[in-house]
Amino acid sequence: MSDRYEVVFSCLLRDDTPASVMTAVRRHLGMDAECPEGLDDDEGQLSPLLAPDNHHSRLPGGDVVSLRRTVQGFTSSGARYEWELFARNDWVDDSMLCLRGLLDLIAPQVARSGYGGHFRDIDGTAVTVFTFRDGTYEPIGIP
């Protein structure tokens, strides 16, 4: 029997995040069913890791994902936009091997340093938090 983990991403991405990264993020969230043109998925790196699967999720309330562009403030030149990324998913332990790749994709685009999400064994209470800072993330021990 596989171990299962709750994996949460909760962060803001810069408004100027490159289109190729946003395309990959949408693919991971399950918002694009097909692998987008121009993106290489030979190694399965763009499999939809964050796509909701409420038929197999063991999380109360099921899997949840959201990506939306919102106003985060105002400057002298107008509104300042950022992308709100939120995902809460039930992952099997084999999927945890892909977490670093997803963090590597997202970290350089994070708009604000700090909490970026966490993971935990769904039967446990210990939470491993990951934080984003200066285009990278704090080292974490991934099971």
C-alpha cells in the first residue's frame, strides 16, 4: 500500500511570468488537457501533477486548484497584477519524486518571498513547509 500525501501550493506568481512557464503551470493544474505545442514531455515532466482527481482523493473536500490573475495593489502607473496559485492535492508517494521539479519551475516566478506551501502524510499531523526566497526555495526533505 502506498503512502499518501497532502501537497499544497499557495503563492503568488509575477505578472510577467514567461508564457512557457504559465503554459506548464496550466498543464500541471489540468487546465490544458493536451501537452502544449513547443513543450517537450518526453520524460513525463509535464504530467498534470496538480490536476484534481476527486474520484481517488482521500482529502476532506477533495482536491482543489485555482489560478487567477488579480490586482494585488496599485502603483503610480496603475494596477499591479499577480497570478494567485493555489492547489491542494492528494499524491501517492511515487509522485513525491516530482515535487522538486515543480518547485524548480515555480520558484523563479514567485512574486513574494515566504510561505509557498507544504506537504504532509495524510494520516499524520507533521507538516513540511516550503518557502520561496530569491528565486529558489528552502531545502526540504522529500520522502
